[in-house]
Amino acid sequence: MKNFDIARHFGNQRGRRAAAFATAGVLAAGALLAVPAAAQAETIDWAPADPSDSAVSLLATPTTTDVVVSARIAYQRAPIVDVDNPAYLEGVTFELFEPAGNAPGAATGYTCEIPAGALDCTISIPDTAPGGANAGDRFYVVMTSAGDNATPITELRTGTSSEPFTRRSYPGLTAPAVGGQTLAFPSQGTGEQLNSLVTAATLDNPTLDPSCVTSERLSLATQLDLSGSIDEQQRTQYREALEALVVSLEGEAVDLTVSTFGSSSPVAGRAGGPFALDTDAGLDAALDAIDSYVRPVSGATQQTNWDLALRKVADYSTTFDALLVVTDGAPNYVSNSAGTGGQEVFGSRVTIASLEQAVFSANAVKAEGTRILAMGVGTGVDGRLADNLAAISGPIEGSDYFQGAWSTLAADLQAAVSPLVCVSPVTATTYVTDVSGENPVATDGFTVGAATSAVSAGTATVTGDNPQVTGADGNPTGTADWAVSFSDADATATLTVTQEARAGLTLTGSSFTVTHADSTTTTGTGGSPLVIPGLTRGDRVAVSFTNAPAVDAATFRVRSVVEGSAADAVPDSTTFSVTYTVNGVAAATPLTVRADGTIVDAPVFEVGDVVVLTQGAQPAISGVEWGPVPPAQTITLTDAAQLVTFVNTATAVGPTPTPTPTSTTLPTPSPSPTSGMLPATGSEATAWPFLGGAAALLLGAAVFMVSRRRAARHS
């Protein structure tokens, strides 16, 4: 396995920086380099150069140690090499902190600031001569300010792509302070601490006015993670969530470009667009693209390459208003030197370098005015693992980066994108409790609708099927969803959501939670219709309707059992279909029962309803002969659930019995002639043919028996 060549790719800026250390004399060979966290120091021989090339201070005195901290915000390694760009660095400050376990503790007051046009600054540590207060001490370097245009990165997470659980204080820990020495920071680490030899910072995420403010089309790009950690069920949820996002933008002035990433980007040419989502053709093309792009990838397992995914967007022929990055882990690959594919840094592990290179590429995207929305989904990016997402987007959860689960990805994606297009996503979920009103369960089959009124300015239009049936058309269990599209950025509206009554159930209450763009919430309760006032663009609405069995509700239960000599030959998994009518009206969905007698609960109806149940024909099973199909059964529902049992008889089918062969009486042989008498003419010749005929008869019987057994085996 070929590892990333750090020296070849990052070593050129070290040479430039090294040359700047020499002033009136040349540093002694073996000057120590600072190493992030616990990595080992290394020795480098520096060459003399003009000190005006750098902001490095003069050589440390015998009682001090200088730490020269290099930083980059604008940085490009591939395909164009531009690693010494000082853009955005003016005013970036660093300070040394005392260690407190594996993290920075108390501030020391030892600081530096990068001046205009420089790439680094120098922190001087006093009292580092033998016996001095700081002799041999190590310090955490902390970026205390990233200047006017960026945000410091204080922590990153390394490990595996799907489990990046190792916390790294960033940029790390210096080497021991020794009087008279100058330390370059950061220097190269090992393993997961391999780095870019410069300290990164997160360029500020551009602000973006929504389309209803600008009255312009929104250019939206997506980069979709197709790494091998996504399983088949997650892939289905992925596809459905992306398709739901596209449908929620139907009719909006959005041009959608879709691309993918794994070890490289795009993956196997899976990229397309732009698709105009306010046209039928564009909407259909976008849905078709998503369906084909998210399918499994053949060949080698796909890794996670944020660097190239972001760099491809930065290098695209046109710029975008926003970029949505969807990922389930952390990056363990970086772009190759040509910018045409990906390569590992340290095996399949997530490293500081693979994260830093992603930050630099994200900064290039943001420098073009493109806002990045980083959506993390699954266990690889939840909780504190958001540090990596924030590093490529920005520090604000719910605005720069988002975290969710595969099961909620549809709502999470809509929440991330809807503020850009003056859309408010609405989700309604219908629940049914037990008879005591406890244990609510999301339940399909309820008809729900949404409408707007009291719109303060412009229009507020409900998009999506209206009304809908919860759980239908690919919606998660018990849910329906819409979007309210505002034509005026400052408009408010009243939203009304209804649930139609359902036989045998009583609506016991409803509630709503509105999550605003600033993450504050508004809640309320009611019935049906449920009225939600003051809705604005970017709000996210979650509605719940709770139902319970009515007082006069009734139901029944059904099972099938198998008896008879061949009952054991019928697999427990064998199923029978039971259709039924209620007061003469056929149920839309039959009940499926198993041969092992498992009881199946029917839907809820009302006391007094007459139910006729009919079991369908039994399935053919080798070696089993079924008795008649059990007769239909009629019951009248009461307040107690009745159990209906269908009894099926299974009889063993044996092989056809072998017929008994007919016995043959042989003639009595002639007595042997007595001594001295001639034998009868031909007596010895006639005995052997007779015995041969008997043998042939016995052989024929044996062949007949074998044939019967073969026939029985293959019947």
C-alpha cells in the first residue's frame, strides 16, 4: 500500500521557510522542529538565505527559544501549486498554553501576530537555558485569532473514516524548549498526525440572500458521499431523502448540479446538471440522476476524499451560490498531485493532513463566494465529531453544518436548504396509542392536508400532494410532508394542518413545533384543524396528531394452525392469506398469517360490526396433501377482541406400494438314473435351459423393483 509522499508534496514550503532562519550566521545542524501533539521531533539542516523573505525573528538567544509558527488560509497544492499565498493571514495571532492533560490549559502570554504579507510569526519563550523556569517544557500552540476573515480551528478528529474518535488539539504541541534554539512549527508528525507543515484556519462562510430576496435563480451544487461505509438500507434512505429534497424544490428557480465523491470525484463519472427544478424536464432529470448516482459502486471499496470533492467545485467552470456536501464520515484520502484522482495519506486512516487539505479546498470554494452547507449523517459525524464538519464550513450548527440520522435525512436536508429558497418544510406524523392512551406508535393510512391563510405579503403556496395519506409514496412510517413557498422574504402566514377522522379511532390531541432559522422554537397544541400562526421563510414545522381507540372500538385477531399426520412437514414460515369484509365491504388489504399459529391483530372497527373472514387456498408442499380449505367464519365484534382460528389438515403422501410378484411352481425334476443305466437321451441338455429361464425371471423381477424405487425417488 503506497502512502502519501509528505516530503514531495509539502516539503517545498519547508525549504523556503528553512532558508529564512539564517541571518548573520548559519543555524547549527540538528535544529529541533516542533511536532504536533505527541509526534517525535526530527532534525533538518537549514540553508542560508535572505531574512527579508520571512517574518522570522533573529536567532534565539542562549536563554530563549523561538517558535516560528507558519499558517495558511489560501493554499493550493493541486493541480496548481500555490502554497505560499499570504491572503487572509494579516492579523492572525498565536499563543502558547500550558498543557493540561491532552489539551491546552493556562495561557502563558507568549504570543505572536502575522503581519501583512507574511506567512508566519515568531513566539519567544524566555528562561529556557538549563535550570530556567521553562527549560525543557512543551507548550500547546493555539490560534487565538484568525484575523478578520476566518475562524481558528481548535480541535480535529482522526481515526477511521467511519469512526474518527481520536480528539486532536489543533495545531498541537511544541518540542521541548531548549535555550538558543529556534523551532519551526508545525513540523512533520507520524501516523494520524501527518500534517501539511502549516496551520490551517476556516475561511468565513459567505452569506447568501435567499432567492425571494434577490429575485434571481439559485445555483446549487451537491457533492454526495458514495464511500463504502454506506450499507444497502442506508443507500435506500439516502436516495429517498435526496429525491424528497428535489421534490420539495419543485417549481423553485433552482439550478441543481449533482456530483459524487469517494476515493476520487466524481465517482465513475456520476455527475450531471444543471437541472432546472422549475421545469418538468429538469425535475425528472434530477430525480433520474439521483436514482442512478446513489446506486452501489463496483470495484474497489470507495474511500472518503473531501479534498478533491471540494477542489473540483472550486475549479468548476462556473461558480455556485451554495454547495451542499453530504457525508457519513471523515476524510482519509486527498487529491493526487495532478488533481485527477485520490490517494491515501496513512493507509485508510484519517489524518491531520487529509483534514487540512479539505479545509484548504473548502476555503478555495468559499473564496469564490459559494456558501458551504456540510451535512453529516450517521455515527461517523455525530456529536463532537462535528469539529471536522465545522472545519470545512463554519462554526454555527444549523447554519454552516448540520447533523442527522439516516432515518431523518429527508427532513434534515430540507431544513438545510430551505432557507436559501424562502421555503418552510412541513412534516405531519400520525400516531395511534393503546386503549389507555399510552404507547403511541407512528401509524400509516391517515389522510392529512395543509393550507395557508392570512399571508402578510405576496404568496405562501403549499407544494406537494395535498391532501396526502401518511406513509404513502415513499414517506416514512406515519408521515406526510409539504413545503410552504414564500414569494416575499418578509412575509408571514398562518398554516392550518388537518387530519381526517378514521373509523374506530378518536383524535385525542395534536401539537406543533416550529423551529426558526435562529434555532429558537415555538410550540402549541390543538385538535384538527391545527392552526399555526406566524410562519415565516426558513421555519421548519413538525406536527403530530395522536389518536386512540374509540370507546366503542372493537377488533379481532386471527391465526391459522396445521394438524394431521404431515403437520411437521409444513414449514413454520408457510403463510396463508385471509381476506375479510366488514359489514359487507371488502377490506383493501388481506391479513397474512403463518402456519405456526402466530396471532395477527386486525385493524380497529366498531362494536356490532359484522366481519366475514375467508382463508385462501393452501400452498403446494412436497409430500403433503391438504384437506379442504377451512370454511369462512362470521363474527360480530364486541368490546373484547375475538380470536378466529382456521384449522388446516395436512396428510402425508407416501410412495405407490410395490405389487407382490406372482409365484411360479417349478416342475419336479426327473430322478437321476441308477447306476448301470444309460441316461435318457437329451436329459442333461434340457435341464440347463430351464434353469436359465428361471434366472431370467428372477432378474426381471429385480429390475422391475429397482425401477419402481427410482420412480418413487423422483416422483
